[in-house]
Amino acid sequence: MTETSNGPMTAPADRPKDLPSPDDGAVETARFQGTAPVEHLRGVLAACCEASVPGVRGRFLILTHMGPDPDALGACEGLRLLLEQGFGHECVVATHGKVHRAENVALLETLELDLAEYDATDVSAFCGVLLVDTQPSFRHTVVPAAPSVLAVFDHHRSPQTDDGASEVPHEDVRIDLGATSSMLFEYLRDAGVALDLRTASALFCGIRYDTADLSRNASPLDEEAYIETFKRGDRSKIAAIDNPPLSRSYYRHVAQALTTARQHGPLIIALLGRVENPEHVAEMADFFLRMKGCSWVVAGGAFEDSYVLSLRTDYAFGKAYPLIERVLADEGSFGGHGHIAGGRIPMEDPGQSAIGSIERRLLKNALAVISASGEEGAEAPDGRRLDE
Ligand SMILES: [Mn+2]
């Protein structure tokens, strides 16, 4: 999940449209001293096997961030196939945290993914941990103290990649990639492992989700992976995952969001108070971004002991990451890439008054971005209702 990582700060500029995004331009790819990534990984895992005792030798644990999205799940499935079919190891994929979003639940159920509960997993039964679509230092990522993390596959920027220092023997972080699933496609391709229906479908859904069908952040590898995994995937299942049944609470949140949201010039802001499902915050952000005249959306809602924030920008407007940094103004944690960003503010007292004061601060910060950029809409502090 991009929406939970911390990252180095970029200096705010006056106009959000002109802000450089931290993922602009820079391409950081682990090179492994000229060795192909898949061969480097093979060597790291083989060395781990050699150094470990017979009971755990050759058994690896694959983990990702909490509340995994399709790219995280797709990459887990790709890595599972690589370890089992490419390297002849055993592995378990374990997830942490409930999956809420309808598309993600549909992916799990339709493809019948074999996932273990992290909390019910005996980590001492493995000789090493591999992490996908996140990094050990990111929030909302749980890694055991032992065994150690041997490999990281990710496309999110991180403080670690900036200084080049890492204790992970195989760290493949490519911020020029649209999806971690594309990276795992490359490993499987280079290892000569044939994609089965389930893995191809899972990888495809991951690439589709993170690149919006190659419309954003898509590199040539993402394009190749998208096409090849679609060819080999189960098309009726892929279609079913894309149009999942929606819960009644989804429609309740649509109604609530429509009455709560306000338009301030190019911004729609929908701060929903308490929500029944944290994924509805991101869903409402996507929903409002489609409105004509809307260039960016800030949606938020309180779930359990956190206030969850989602920010979206349209393609012409600019990157989401520097905007969420300014909307949060040093509260909580945040992350993002391209036109998507998310944040989370921990709440010690999740009562109505605490939620209200967080929402007032977020609104004030978002309006300050608009007035700094000279956009119309800042002079009407209450904004415009969407049903007017
Ligand atoms: Mn991803």
C-alpha cells in the first residue's frame, strides 16, 4: 500500500501544479553488480538455505503490507510461483490485517488464494522472509524480528533507497515501475517459469489496479507484463474481480459523502466523520475525481483508532504526494505515488470531538493550498454543495 509509507520531505512551493514529485525523474533500480535480479535472488536464497538448520531449510515466508491491495496480492502470488516452481523451495504467503475493499475481497475469493494469517503463523518455521510491495521500515508493515528479511520487491520510494544503505541482501526497489506485480512477472519470465491461470490472473489484476490499466505510472515492463499476464489469465475471473458485488454500507457511504462533500474551485473535499469501512474513503475519493471541473479530491474518515485520508489528483493537475504532505501538515504518516496518496492520523481518543477537530484542520490546510495557488474557491470557505 502506497498510502502508508513515510518518505523524505520535499519543500512546498507556491503552486501545487508546479511541485516536483519525489518520484519524478529519478530511476533507482537495484543492479546487483551486473547479475540478473532473478539469479541474484536465487543465490541469496541458496545461501540462506545453506546456513540454516534442516527443519527450516528451504522454507520461506512471503509477507506484504497490512490490508493488501491487488498489486500486493498479485506480487505475493508471483513470488510464490517463482520460489516453488523456479527455485524448488517451499513457501507460505501470510497477510496481516483485514481486507476491506470489494475488489480486493473479490480477488481473494475468486482466485481462491491460499493465504495464511500472519498472527497465526509460526515464523520460527521459516529460514527467511521476503517482502513485496512494501519495505521493512514502512508503517503498516509487520516483519518478525527473526528470521531476517532476505529480499524486498517494491516500487515505492523510501528513505533507504535515497542513501543507498540497506541491510536486506536482495533489495529490488524500482520507483519507475507502476506495479510490483510487473517486477515479479520479470523474475518469472527470466527464470523461465510458465505462468499458471491463477498466478497470471493475480499478477494482471495487480498491474491493472496500480497502473489504472496502464494509464498511469506505466513503464515498458508494466506494458509487457500487463499484456502477457492477460493472455495467460482467466478472463472470466478477471472480469468478475473488476465488477465485484458492493455491500449495503458502500451505498450508505455514497449517500453520506454526497451530502457531506463540498466543492472549492478545483477541489472536492469529503470528510466523512466515522466510517464503517476504511476502504470507502479511497472509494469516495475515486468517485468524486470523475466529476467535471474537479482536479483533486481530499476524502477522509475515522476508522477504529485512526483517521484515514485519501487524496487523488487528475492527470493534468499534478502529483498527489506533495499535496497530501501539505494537507496533513506534519500530522500522522503518509505516502503515495503518481496521482494517488493516502495518510493516516492515529487518534488516542477516537471520539466525535477529536474527529471534528482533525477534519477542521485538514479542511483549513487544503484551503490554504488553494489560496496559495490563487485558485478560485478559496474565498468561499464553506464551499459549494454538490447537490446545488
Ligand atoms: Mn503496488
